[in-house]
Amino acid sequence: MNPLAGWSLGTGIAAILPCCCWTVILPAASIALGAIALSQIKQNPNQGGRSMAIAGIVLGSISLLMGVIFWIMAILNPIDPNQLPHGFPFPR
């Protein structure tokens, strides 16, 4: 098995978690590692891990898309402190 395929899947799973969905580092790493792993597997067909590399690329892509959508929504719809309920821990 190609070790980069495993790393791609691992970073893809970590990137899809809600606490990390708006970062760019983990999704980019997952996509890059998956692409490198697929290239290495293509050069040496005896290596396994093709499906893990593809899954890492897919998870990284989904997470990156979620992050882009999150930041677009955050920029277009900023929080108005006056619309928050009384007692909400937000500086006014």
C-alpha cells in the first residue's frame, strides 16, 4: 500500500470534521497527497491504495468546497450584535 494514500485519506477525514471545515491547509494537503499517491500508484501498479487516495481527494475537495461556502456566507452576512438575544456572549 502506498503510504501517501493513507495520509491522504487521514487528512481528508480530519478536514471534513466540523471544527476544521473552514481551514485550507488540511483539504489542500489531502488533495495534494492523494494526487501524488495516484501518480506513484500509476507508475508502480503493484502498490495498493488507489481507492484510499481517491477517497482522500474527494473528502479534501468536499471540505474545501464547504470552507469556501462558509467564508462566502460569513462575508456576505456579517453578524449584527444588535440582533443577538440578550445575554449572548458577544462584545457589543
